[in-house]
Amino acid sequence: MGFKLLDALYKQWIPDTNFENGTNWDRGVVPCGNSVADFAAEKKVSVFVETAHAVKELRLPIFGEFIFNSGAGFFVSSGNEPGCESSTIKFKNPDSSKWFDPSLWQSAATQDDLLNKNFLFSVHEESIPCKYDNVIFKPSSSFKVDTSSNQAQIPVRSVSIFGKKFQDGGEFSQYLQTQTGQLQFYGSSSVTVGAPSCEDPTGCACGNSANHQRICGTVTCSPTSCKKPLFPMGHCCEVCGAIVTLQYAPNFQLETYRQRIQHLFLALPKYKSVQAGMSKVIKPIRLMDFIPFGTEAEIQVVVVDKDKGFQAEALAREIVKDANSHGSNLGIVEAGFQASSGNNSDQSGKAGMIVGVIFGVLLMLTLVITLVVLVNKRVVRIPSLPPMPSMSWLRRRSDSTGELGGPLDQGFDNPMFDKPSVLPELPSLYAPEINMSISMGQSQVHFVNPVYDEKETDFNA
């Protein structure tokens, strides 16, 4: 299966509340002439009846309606219809069908594709009608859908019911107020029509991410058998295959590129079993893989197959090779892929490394600028450094400490250079009565120099 989406898809609702649908009855068969057709009294339901039916008995709900096609109706049989089991057949609970259940929708590029069952593959979020899509309820059928949502409204481009297409918000709102509209739509949110089409040639995000948990709550995932299962954005389950990511330029055109992949690759017989879905997604940017740092848009191509992802990986390699060869013409800046076999392209790893380095540098610059501003405003003070020791302190330490840490033998004190605090009080340097002496250690024993002794008058005596 391929994909060739236009600016809007057609999403068709699968369940119905038709009388002729055997899956709506607990025994899997439609009531016949010997059967009792039982509708629970407390259930509100709108039932479409396409043809005439014979029943033994018809038990109706307190609140409900039958919508009869031309020539349709009921009549009571004699109870002797051949091949008809005599039993009570109960209509199943119609309240179990939820708008945000991906398994209850089918997607196609055109209404003709819906009729021809040429359905498209997509991730779970995009299996639900996006705000740019056209919603189709089968013409000859009624239904009941729970529209409970995490948001007050569910916007879509248009809704078609009984073959009538609603595009005007006021007209559709009036339909929802009718008895049939109230029986068909119920829940905490209301469906609205008239959303504009996507006018961005690079594509538009679906818009269902706000209900991701609600969507995944309806999905049952199957076990995978590949080496390293992948988890595409917008999907609820791991898959075996490959995920191609494209970084695009303003001249990229999503629809043109879809058609290129369809004709170049998906039309080949070797990829007959491959399913692929392409969409624009909003990817969170995380610095060092865990710090949120904004978002960016990229094109995601999810490729899966039934053979443990081997064919899907081969297709992913061809897509990346083609993108790298013709990227300038296609508006593709960079392409890479991840595969469930554990193989990844070099481009994706390189891109992640570059993004990490860029945001790492930006973060450091931000921190430095913030610190400078806080210091200038004196919100933050930088602690002062301890004073450096003076040279005189170092000299005193070296003068008073020996090689082994003990006090040095200072020899004789020189009164001319000794500390003033340890010198005896001396008269003025030029006084006639000055006595020159030498002090030995701390004994303060002075030796008089006879050469300068004033009492010695006869040197030769």
C-alpha cells in the first residue's frame, strides 16, 4: 500500500448501528421471522433499517429511533420461517465506539479510494480525523460515536452524514440539536466543521497530539520480533521497520514528495508488502537528550512490513539515498533513518551531534551573560581572594627557620641592622660618647674595642 495524500484526507467511520449488520447483534446474525429482536430499554440509539424484516417480536428502547430506507419496515411472521432459529437476539451496546479509537477509522486520498478500499497507512494519531480532514459517515447507515476529548471542540474540515456534506458551522450545529444528531453524537466535546485547509506546502501537523493518551488508551499493541523496535512520533506501539526523518527547506513540497516516493519506490513489486506513512511532526528538542529546549518541525516517514522490517529498511535506505542525491531540487536539507535492525544512517547521528554542540554553546553563553548581569547589579557577589603573603614575611620565615625546621644560629647580632625592638637604647649615632659593642646571642655580653676606647690615651704604653 502506498500513500498519495492531498491537502486533506478522507477519514471514514467504520462502525454503524444498522439493523442489517450482523456484528451489531450478540449472536452475530440478524433477527429473522422466528426471533425476538431485543433492544435494551435504557440504551439510546438511532438504527438504520435498509429493507423489510420479519420478526416474531420487537422490543424497543425507551429513547431511540428507526430510520427507514425506502421500502424498509417490520412485520410479524407466523414463527415458522425455515432455517431461522427461534431465539432472542439482543442488539449490542452501541456506547462502546469512541471517536479517538484509531481502529474505527479508514483513511483514503479520495472518496473513490474509500469505495475501492484503497486505504492508507498512518501513525495512530493521524488515523483519527485531523483538523484539515473530511469526515465521512457511510451514506446508508446510522451510527453512535462518543466524542469525549481533552479539548472542548474537535475541529474538522467537513462532515458527511446520509450523503449530505456539512461545511458550514452553523448548519452542522443545527443538525447536532436534532433528535437524530443527539443520538448519533454524544460525549464531553462537540465536533465542529469549517476548519481551513492546510495552506503550507511543506505540510501541516495533524493536531491530535493533545489527545495522545486518550488515543493510545484504545490501542492494544502486538508483540514485536525485531532486534530494536522503533517508536514513531504519534504512534502508540513499537514497530519493526524504519523511520526516515527529513530536514526541509522552505521550497519543500510535501505532496509532490509523497507522489515521488509512491512512483519511484512503492510501486515496485519488491515493496508490495511495505506500508509507509508520511507526515509533518513537531519534535521536541532536548539538550543532551534530557533537557527540553524548544521544538522543531520535521518530516517523518514511517515504513513497516511483515518481514521483521527487512524490506522496510531497504526502502528507507533508498529514500535517504535519493534525498541526499536530489535534495537541493526537492527542498531537503538533510535525511537520515533509524532501523529496527539496529542500523542507523550517519546523517541522523551527525545532525544530533551538531544540534547538541550548538545548544551546549548557547547554554554556556547564557549562563555567563546571566552571571555578569547579576554581578553588575550586585545581586551576586564574587568572594575576594585571600591576600598574598608579603616578601618581608617570607624573608623573616627564611631567616628564622633552618633546613630542618628549627631556629637558625644567627651568630652575632649586628646593632646596625638588628630590629629596633631588641637593640639597647643607644645615644645618637654621632654623639661623642657612643660605645660600639657587639652582642653575642641573647647574653647581652659586650666586648669593648680598645681602639676606640676613650679611656685609652696612650696606645703605645
